[in-house]
Amino acid sequence: EIVMTQSPATVSLSPGETATLSCRASQSVGSDYLSWFQHKPGQSPRLLIFGASTRASGISERFNGRGSGTDFTLIINTLQPEDSAVYYCQQSYDLPFTFGPGTKVDIK
Amino acid sequence: QVDLRESGPGLVRPSETLFLTCDVSSGSISSYSWNWIRQSRDKGLEWIGYVYHHAGPNYNPSFRSRVTISLDTPKRHFSLEVKSVTSADTAIYYCARGSPGIAASDVWGRGTVVVVSS
């Protein structure tokens, strides 16, 4: 199976700063099959980005994804307190679909 | 707006079978895949499998032959069955709609907590 890794495990930033989250796949997943999710405690995961770089419906322009192949990045600009969450990447290129372990974003 | 809602017992005894259902409030059933995903403390988010209206299910091999996912289109729900559960199956179980056009799960249920304990 394709193993997804994410870094850093945790990042602590102040409001207004920029968060840069990395996701790496153990083999190429192209650019169409990489998604990013935001997960807050007590809520269901929320799709932010699909196809590596396309924002899902209703997602703020502060969230930007890029990358292809094995290396992907989620950039969150102008951090807001409500951005505090765990962010997961997922590949749907090959079965079984797999998630990264997540990056926890803490807003100081 | 499509709403997904999981239901099922919150407590299951070891070695028994877990059965969950996900109701789909509206929209097309046939145009999407219907997924089960769980989150446990040890393994994070784990994709269990999916079912399509027009095709058979696909499962995560890590579940071997313990899992069955089925779709009841007229009743607008799909189900997850996990046999021979152990404490490792304790998790939050989510159902989610997979959108082939974007290759992503774009609608998720709220999740249901399942505890495996005697």
C-alpha cells in the first residue's frame, strides 16, 4: 500500500502567520488523487483540497495546495483561531486509500 | 445539501459482529461511492472500504475477510459489518460519500463511537 507521511507532527503559530504543512507519498500518486482534510475535535473531517490544488466548495482562499508525484504542501495563509485543527492528506490513487498521520496546527 | 448519518450500537462485545448503517438524506446514490472510514487512537484515519451502486465493494486488505459493506439503494442507506471484533476495533466510525469526479470524499457523516468491551 502507499504510505503517506506528514511533517511536522505539530506546529504552533500565532494568528496572522502562515502554516506550511508537508505530505509525502511512498510512491507517485500523480496530481489528481491527493486530498487534504481539516479535522476538529467532535466534528467530521472536512474536505479542503482535492486534486492536490483545487479548493473544495466554500473553502477560504487562505487554504492553498500544491505538489505532484510524491511531495505535496498545504499552505494556510493569515492563520485564524478557527484554523486550529489536525490536517490530514489522503491519496486515492491506489487501493487501499491511505491517510497521513496528520499535522496538528495549534494557534497560540 | 446531502446529509449522512451513522447509526448502530455504541458497545460491542469482543468476538461479536459490529453492524453500522449510514443513511443518505438526498441526492443520487448511483453516481457516487459510499465509504466507511474509522479513526482509532492507534492508527489515525483508516479507510475500511467502499461500495458502488454499479459495482462490487472494495475493502482494505488489512481487514482481511472480516468486513462487508453493502448498499440498499431503495432504502437510501449503506451498511458496514465487521466480524470477530477486538478492542483494536474501538474507534469513531465515519461514513463518507466519494465523488469520482474529484477523487475525494466530499461529504462525511458526524461519526459514531464504537467501543469493543466485555
